[in-house]
Amino acid sequence: MKVTGYAYSWDVLGDPGFVERVQDLEVDEVAVALTYHSARAATPYSAERTSVIARTAASYRPVREAAWRGRELRPSTPDWVAQPDSGGDAVRLLNATGIPAAAWIVLTHNSQLGTAFPQYTVQNCFGESYPWALCPAQPAVREYAATLTAEAVAGLALSSVILEACGPLGAVHQHQHEKTDGVWAPAVARLLSICCCEACAEGWTGLDAAEVRATLRTEVRRLLDTADLTVTEDRLPATLKDIVLAGRQRATDALRAAVLAELAPGTRIVLHGQLDPWVTGALPGLTPAAAGDAAVVVLQNWAPGQSSVDAVAAARRALPEDVAVGSYITAVAASPVPDIEAYVTELGKAGAAELHLYHLGLGGPGRWPDLRAATAAARSLP
């Protein structure tokens, strides 16, 4: 079972013991975040600080004027890292020590750009913009994602390219000091995650956009009035749902095609995604064509338990045989995974051929035994 460990550039460059610990862990590759969203990231192994505050989304490669001139959407340069090419430096350091390095690229998750350019964001049926979510139906967003990818990988030897948020984000998101947790039932969150911007509405073939928005608002209100926070199904007409989903999937496919066009033939593509086509977020729902573009589809398995194991088994049945299933698990959640070794073993038995392990930098001494147990379990599997 292949193991990919995730890390930030400052983990690799700012921690003198990082390489040695990773070699001891025996992961197969390290995914370095070359573009990433805003975050406050703990640095438990640093002798100089306790965290890095990445105030905005940014590119951790040089932001070249020649590549971005004239573009409304362009990435920020991170002034919270010392190196002008911290992502590239991290990849080169890993390669020099014999550790294969992958590019970890986050595409449509960018609160800074979404705030500055709300016309390019996901907009719900109430006309509210989600500033963290750039909409794939917008040509400017697809152009931004393609250029971002090309610039991220330029000049680097990479074992894989890992695509996160290669599709739409939605209503559920950790935003500033979040006050919506536990408010939306799954069915409500799904409806509030349908983008109703003008570009998306153009894809609603045969439907009146104003009527679609009104229908969505009415159904959201009906679901809220039931006071049922567990409801998973709505009462939207099947035809409306099919047309809206088809439009979303065309936009997602166009985004992915634009990104892949910037990568060299033969690049090993790892796609974060989920089987449910309505899912939005960092691991968005797969379109019918998505698996054909990837060597690996990585599922969100952060919540330990039978539902995650069943999701892996379902993916293994649904995806083509030549597309590997990856399991994305975390060893740094607020509550440790009970018996993480057994959990990884069950995921492998269900069909996961890869373990994607979060996170080699955030996992300090208190969580390193869990990282070690997870990789040990993965290495014991075929």
C-alpha cells in the first residue's frame, strides 16, 4: 500500500529533523503544498515559533509577472515564509535526499480572491456569495486554475500532481469564527451549495433561471421549517436536479481539462474526490468523466468507522480497475483515531491501494506514534 504524507513548505525547510523523521517513517512520497488556502498551521517541531499564520491563499512558487500580467485573478505571494520559492526549494530538498516529492495544488479555494472578486464565486439561491469558493463555471476561474497549476509545477521533478478543490466548494466551510455548525441538515447544505451565478445558470438548458432560484429558496425554507436536522432528501423535481447537476459537471470537467492541459503527458494525476456527485468542497463529487483523467482517486476518510470503509469498497466497485483508490486520513484531528493501525488495515482490505496521510508537519511528538502506526499498517498490506 503506497503512502503519501502531506506537508507544507515551511515544515520541510524550517525543521532540520524533518527529512530524517520522514525517512524513518518510510513514506513513499511527500506531497508539498505548492498552492494553498489561508490557514493557521501549528509547527510543533520548530524551536523558533509555534505556528505559521498564512493570512491568505497563496502560491509557494514565484508569482511571475510574465505569467499573470493583465489577469484579474492572480495568486498572492506569501510574506510569512522567508524563501521566494519555498515550495520549489522544499521539493528540491526532498528529491536531493532521495524522497520523492509530489505537488499538492489547491485550486478553487481562495477567500482572498473570492472577497475581492465576488462575481467569480459560488452564489446560492438567495444571491449570497461564498467568498471562499471560486466557481468553475466562470472562464476567468478556469484560466486562473490552469495558470496556477502550470506555474506551480514549472521546473520541478515531481512524483505526482495532487489536485485538491478541483471543482465547486459549497455552503459548509470553516469561515472565520464559524457560527453555522449544526444548523443545516444535509439536504439543506446540498441545496445551499448549488451555485446560481449567471455562468452556472447559462448551463441550465431549458429552465428559467429565476424560477430555478425561486424553487430552490422555497425548498430550503420548507426543509428548515421541518426542524429535522437529519433529513437527507429534498422534494425538487427530478428533471430540475438532473439539469442543474449536468451543468455543474460540465463546468467541473472544463476546469479539470484546463488544468490537465498545462501538465506534461504522462504526469501521474491524483484527484481528490467523492462518489456522490452532489458533494462540494476540497474533495468534490466526481463527474462521470473524472476517473478517466486520474491514476488515483482519493476519498475523504477522516471520520473513522464503517461508513468510511464502506465508501472505499463502493469506490473500488465503481471506479475503473486501472484507477487506484486512495484513503485520505488524518492523524491530527482533535480526537485521535482509535486504533489507527486497525483502521488503515480495514481501509486496505476494502480496496484502498494508497494511504494519504495528514499531516507530517502538524503531527508533533504527541501524534507521531499514530503516524508511525498508520504507515506500518499500510506497509503490511499488499
